[in-house]
Amino acid sequence: MVKMENDQKDLEVINTIVHGGNPMLSIWSQNDQQTDLQLVDMSGRLMISTKTNLNSGVNNIYLSGMNSTKGYCVLIVRTKNNNVNKQILIQ
């Protein structure tokens, strides 16, 4: 017996390395949807919290106020149907 999985994701963070001088995130979405984005540092401090609309396809989101931040953070993307937590590196 062969098990075939159709593991389609409807939301995916494309880039996990973000440059502090140009903090741009790329997120792919299967549908147009509203999302809550949060960026938390490794000590749990909330750095960014914003609501944005994602269009179907690739979305580029500018993270303002990240010029002086460096290191690992956790990006939390919440939509009506999905939650994605992704570790990202800000250089």
C-alpha cells in the first residue's frame, strides 16, 4: 500500500533571512486574505505587530523600524484558516 499525501500549503514564508537595511518579507498566499503579523525576539519581546491584507501569490511586506535590530526572531503569521510560525534571521 502506498500512501499519497496532497500536502498543499495555503500560506508560506518564502525568505527567512532579512537584511536590516531593507527589511522585506516575502509571503506566498494561495488566497486573498487578511492577516495578523507579529515579530517576536528570542526573549519573547514583541517587536512588531501589524495587520495587513495578503493577495493571492507572492506578497512583499516591508517591516519598518527594523534598521537597528539584528539576530534571530520568530515571525508569527495568523489568518482565518492558518497559523505559521517561522524563525527568521535579521542581518
